[in-house]
Amino acid sequence: MEVDWSLYCPRCDFKLDASELRSTCPRCSEPLLFEPDLSELRGALDPEDLAARPTGVWRYRELIPVSGSPVTLGEGGTRLHRCARLGGEIGVQGLLVKDETKNPTGCFLDRGSTVLVSRIVQEGYKGIVGTLKGNLGASLSAYAARAGIGSLIRLDGPTDPAKLYQMIAYGVEVIPPGGELKKPEGYYEVLNSDPLLVEGEKTLAIEVAESLGWKEPDAVVVPVGSGSLLTAVWKGFLELREIGLTSGERARIYGVQPHADSNVALDLHFPKPDRKSQAERAASETGGRILTASDDEILEASRRLARTEGIFAEPAAASTLAAAERLRLEGELSPGDVVVLVVTGSGLKDPSAAVKELERLHLIDAYVRGEVSGRPIGRTKTMILRLLAERSMHGYEIWRRLRSAGLEISLPAIYQHLKALEEMGAVARVQSISESGRTRVVYSLTSRGRLLLAAGE
């Protein structure tokens, strides 16, 4: 079943023939999107027929702008993991994780890479070239190797060593940030916002809907770097509605970004996100929004996801959990909501975060024993320990006490600090109370916490 495709600009509505591959609008420079004519597909795709096909991105090939044979490594078809324990902790009983760590290179971008490389091979290109972030560079390198075409990548800023090692293993020619990049003849230039990547990434939303019986969840939370993934999720749900596979309430789409000075989510750091306006519009249109999270919140979310659900995610990928907890505390997520957190990449992609955590715990041990000087915990954690030295309290009371003392801090941040102190062995849970579908935890200072506090006084 053939689908006619065009490229269009979401800003100025300019349209181009889809046979002319390009990433940005020739009129206004906005990143383009593929637009399918889905009239022939309305009512034509049967859920039972789809279920009989192999899982993965190419299960939905009628919705992908590639007519040739796919270049595939078995991407997509990732599990939708039910998080009963973690959902109970944050007060969302229908909490789910779309676990993209199981993709071939450990990242959701494999969905986009299979589509992009398949299409450029179809068009006769000899290789790929571009200035790219670590995860995208590693993913595209793998698919270029699979296709037998060349790859030349200039790193777009600091890159985690594990991702650089992946690129080198796949045979890519790597140029350091700021180095001279010359496009070889016959190579296709890839941008982080390439519309072919969006077409592969939208299959994530299609898989979520299929896993839920062809229904959208109440909410989806995705990490935001360039804005392409959030745009892709919105586009995937929209196209399913257009062809009649889904109906009913629309999912609210939320995005989460690290703070501008983040040191732990390098792949999400885009000073000028290419699809920022598209992502913001998609979130707003569905009743969602885009939040920011601190490095402490992101690292704590990564630890918590691993320890409660056995999913080892890189910090950038786990940022969705930090956002979901804040949304629940602020009342935007309800206890009965079905909420999907998109975990985009494996913790093995960024082992430096785990190494830093281990070093921090060793430093705290040495500090308590008096072997090193200098405070290993910050002012806020110290203030929390002082309050708990008076008596046991739950997080909300600690937050009120600190606010009355003049400390400007959010309630979610208090819970992040308490979780970190618990992992240090400085505080312990002594009681749990259920209120409005959420578990309220009362904390007490441990003997280790008293030693840590005394050593710093």
C-alpha cells in the first residue's frame, strides 16, 4: 500500500516534494517534517494483522517514508515495563517505563537511525557526515557500518567516553569539537533535527498505543534535547488518530530538560534546540508542558530507577522520573493516571555517573572517620540533618521548616535530598502513612547521620 509523502514547514507551511531530502525550510530555516497522505490508510490497517508481524520499527512500515529494503539491527519492539513498586512510592499506580535501553546501541535513536540510513541507501548516498551529539553519532555509526557505507562525524561538544568508544568500534572517522569538517562527495549531511530521524522515533508512540490496546496513555514524559523526540511522540499519536487506530482522550505530553549548567546530561544540552518551538507547541496543545530538572534530581532519579525497578539508565534518560515525581506533587498527575516515562538510553552509555557516585560515597566514609577535611555534603542536606536531630519528620514538614527559615527550595527537591541522605545511611525511614494515594514517609536521623553532622560542626 503506497503512501504519498511531502515535506512541510510547521512555521510557514511551505511544502516540498519528499524526494528532495533536506532538513530545514528553504524559506525560514525551521526544521521540516514529513507529511503523509494517510487517506488510503484510513481503516486499512487492521490491529490483528499488525500484531501478526514481527515486532520493531518496521512493523509499521506503511507509516515510514522508505520504499526500499530496511537497514536494520532489530531496533524497536522495546518493553513497556510496569513499575508497581516505584509507582507506589511516587503515588502513580499506573506508572510505566518505555525501556529504550534495550535497543541495539542502547538508545532510542536507533529508531531514527534505521529509517535515515535505509532512506539514504535507497537514494544512493555513499556515507553520512555531520556534527553530532554522542548518542546519535554512535547510533548512526552502527547503522552505517551495517549498510556498508562511510561515516564521518565531528563531535558536537564534550562527549561521554563510552559513546566515543562505540563510534570508534563501528569504524567512524571522528573529528574533535571545533575541528575542520569537509563533506566528502556523495555523503549525506545529517543534522540533529533531521526529519527522517523523527519518522523513526514516532514509532515509539505507536508501540505505546499498541501495548495499551490501541489507546493513548493519560500522560507521556520524554527527555528534551533538540526537541525532536517530543515532536515525534506527538506526531505518532496524531497519525494513529488520523488513520482510525486510536480514539478517545489524548495523551498529555510532558518534556524535561536539564538546567543550562548541567554536567550530567550532556546529550540533552542544546544551547539553541532546533525543534524547540515545535516541542513547546506539541506539549501545550496536548495539555502538557516542558519542565527543567537539576543535576541532583536527575542523578537521584537514575539511582532510584535502578534500585526499585532494575532499569539502569543514563542520567539524561532517567530525568523523566524526576519530572513525573514533581508533576505528581504539583497535582498534574493523578494516582489513577496511566503515565509512560520514556527512558531513552542505557546507563552503560555513561558509566562516569556511576563512578562519580562511588567516589562520593567513599569520600563520605573517609569524612566521617576524620580522614579528610572539607564538607562532603551541601548546605541544604546539613540543614535537613539538623532538623532531624531534633525529632523525626516527614518531607513536607521539613520543607515547611526550611521555607520558614528563609531557604527557597521546592518540595520535590526536599525529597531528592532525603533520598540521597538515605542512600548515604544518614537517615532512615521509620514510618509510612498513606495520604490521598501517596505514601508519606517519616524520616529519622541515624547514628551515621549524627556522626556526619558532628564531624561538620
